[in-house]
Amino acid sequence: DGGITQSPKYLFRKEGQNVTLSCEQNLNHDAMYWYRQDPGQGLRLIYYSQIVNDFQKGDIAEGYSVSREKKESFPLTVTSAQKNPTAFYLCASSGMGELFFGEGSRLTVL
Amino acid sequence: SQQGEEDPQALSIQEGENATMNCSYKTSINNLQWYRQNSGRGLVHLILIRSNEREKHSGRLRVTLDTSKKSSSLLITASRAADTASYFCATVDSGAGSYQLTFGKGTKLSVIP
């Protein structure tokens, strides 16, 4: 089936640790995005990529890093520099306008 | 930055009733989109309306856009319990150099059977 796969669905991290969230798509979309969602809030853009080997910071990029080595993959690393990383992370891709989202990864810092 | 602001923040209705949600935004847009999110899940695209369109229909959904008032509304007719979800509007700025969506905080809809 075509779509976006995020893993893991749930992740626990100790303070000071880096973690990487996976996002894979088989929709042949050029553009991919990472959003953060906090309870009762909308989505805030972390990073986006319009083409392989290129990505841009969004509104809240501090403490996060990404790579785009393949068209299908756009992993997000939450570094120890992110002060409040507990959140729901959503990956998306787009072709002609609308976004297609994965099911999300919930990160909890212990 | 969050541009879209949905109103109301929460809405509770009986099954069979219509649900109306509103979205206001601040800058000129290329298009406006509505998404649905079930609790703990990803978002699902519902409908896209372009800046030169005033109304659009998709099944039980009707979306209107008033660019002079910088507002949009989403109407769900004959609601069902399965419509219970959060609904978000998202805008694409007309001046944006790339295709970025800016989301509002959403309206949480509860449909009571």
C-alpha cells in the first residue's frame, strides 16, 4: 500500500540522549516535512525538504537535525539540545498540494 | 508561526445535527486546506479550496472561503459519531517561496450518538 511509515510509534528517552525518528514514504513525493504537535496545539514545522540532499529549517528547528539522502527517507534526530522534546511528531509528504501524514511518533523524555 | 485560528476550540453536537467550524487567517493565501485528526493518529486531508474559489463540496462536507474577510468555514452535514475528531485548517501563503502549510490549533468535535 502507498503511504508514509513512521517508526517507532512510541519512544522513551532519558535526558541527554539523542533519538532518531524514522520516516519512509513510497508515494514518490519530492517534498517531505516534520511537524511537532503538543497537547491542544496545532502543528508546528520543524524541518522540510523539497528535494534530495536539501532541507530547510522551519519555525522550531533548534535542537533538531535531519538528513535527506534518499527520496524515500527523511529521518529526524531529536538532540540533547532540545529542551522540551516530549511531544507527538508527525512526518508528511506532498506531491501536488495536499499533505499525506504518517501515524506519528510519540516521544516521552523520562 | 501559526496563521489559522479555528473557532470554536471545542464543539459538542448530537448525531444527525450539522457541525460548523470556522477558520481565520492573517495574510494573503494561495489555498486553504482542512484536515481531520482522530485522537493519537496522523492527519487526513479533507478538502482544498483555492484563493479564487468561494465554495467547495465533498460528500457531506462543504467549505467556504471569504478572502475579503480572511476566513473559511467547514460544514459537516448530518454528523455521525465517527466524525468525532479534531479538525484543522491550514494555509499556504501566496508569497511563500516554497510550499509550506501553516496550521491552526484545531476544533475538537464530539458527536454524541
